[in-house]
Amino acid sequence: MKLSHNQAVLTMVAVTLMWSTAGVVTRHLEHAQRFEVTFWRSFFTVLCLMVILPLVRGKDVFSRMRHGGVALWVSGLCWSGMFTFFMLAIMLTTVANVLVTLALSPLFTAIAARVFIGHRIALRTWMAIGVAGFGIAYMYASQLGQGISLAGTLIALCVPISGAANWTVTQHAHAQGRDVDLMPAVLIGGVLSSMMTLPLAWPFQASGHDVALLFGLGLVQLAIPCVLVVMCTRVLKAPEVALLGLLEVIFGILLAWFGAGEVPGQDVFVGGALVIGALVANELVAWRGRA
């Protein structure tokens, strides 16, 4: 299905809203622990994609995965890291901390592409990296001064690192003439995440209420957005996707604030404003330059 530009923009907004539900949903869990939360979300994502993928990619999608090459499986490993680190971070620190840290992903991707592929980084991007880095450092330092554990935020930092590795691998594969199908890669990531966290999640403690909520995350927060965002990237340019993707940070913080009473601190507002402001400025300049 081919989307128009306006349809793709509205779909991308809906995608970010679905992505942003993870934080507020986890705050309403009753008994599920960290690794169990991660396992169930990944497991349900796999089940949902097993149904969705044949509908959107054809019945032979699974047989084609065997010929996807090394890049497909490396991308799946990166997705696994993103799934696992994200949920662990959400269970260890505030939603706002995690989402602001995730916003660094485009800048980390630029650095990884420069180091491993040789892509040139514009001066504006270096400036954005500096400002965003200062914003994150300020947020971390403020929390350290308040005696808040940084474990969750440091784990959250592994998510944009995994994301940068993922996009670098897929870009390198594209340059070699071998495109990576992201939907099967997400499925592989879900399988690997489930396998890695299952031993740590046992014995299960989740209630029926918890399992229902985590099934909702697997379907609505991961599986469905995965399909929709791939459709959007066929229509929208990279700066548009990056800018619209920032809505996840805003939506996620607001949902956790009003839906779970998790009020972000001043350090998150200041650090988040620096990170998001740097990214918005960088993408807008890049957009105008291409135009």
C-alpha cells in the first residue's frame, strides 16, 4: 500500500504515539519483574509478527529470511539489544530519562557512520552532538548530585548505541547492493530478546492483568508500529522521519506524567530541551540544504 505524503505524516505521528505507550503501561503492572517484562513484550511481539508478516510480505517471507545474509541477522541482534535495554531501563529509571536518552540515536548513528563507513559529518552535526552531549551530561550530573541511581539511564544509553549499530549495518549493506528487510529483522530481534531474557525471567510472577498489558505492548507498541514505520520511510525523507520521531519523547513524557503521576524533574526539562533542540536544529538545516 502506497501512502501519500500527508497520510505518511499522520501515520508517523500515530506510530510515535504507539511507541510512547511503553512507559505508562509498565507503571501499571502489578507483579511482573524487570526481565519478565522484557521477555513477555518481546515474546508477544514475535507472536504478532508471525501473523502480520505473511499478510504484508507474502507467505514465503519466512523462507526468504534464510537467504537474508549476515546483515539481516546482525540487524536482528541489534534490534534485540534495543528491545532488551529499553525495557530494562524503563523498569530502572524514569520514563523521561529513558526517552531523552533515546533521542540521541540519530547523532550516534552519524558518529558510527563516520567511524565505520567513512561518511562525512557536517559541522552543524558536530555542533549538535556537542550540545546534545552537554544536555545529557547535565541531566546525569544533576541526578548524581541528588543521589539518584544512574544504572537505568546508563542502560538506556545502550539503546541509541544499538540503534546506531543497526542503521550503520543496514546502510553498509545498502551500499553493497543488499538491502535489509527491517520487518524480518525485528522478528529476529524479538526472538533473540525472548531467548536471552527467559532464563532470567523464570519463575514468572506476572498476574493475568500484567500479561494482558504486556500483550498490548507487544502488539500495539512494537508489532504494528514496526509495519507502519517501514511504510512511512518509503514516502518521507530521513529528516522528516527523525523530526516526527521526536514526538515519542514528548508523548511518552506526557503519558507517564498524566497517566502514572511521574513528574519529570527540572534536570530532565533542561537536558531534554538541549538534546531535542540540537537534533531539531540539525535536521532542519539538513532539510533546507537538500531543498
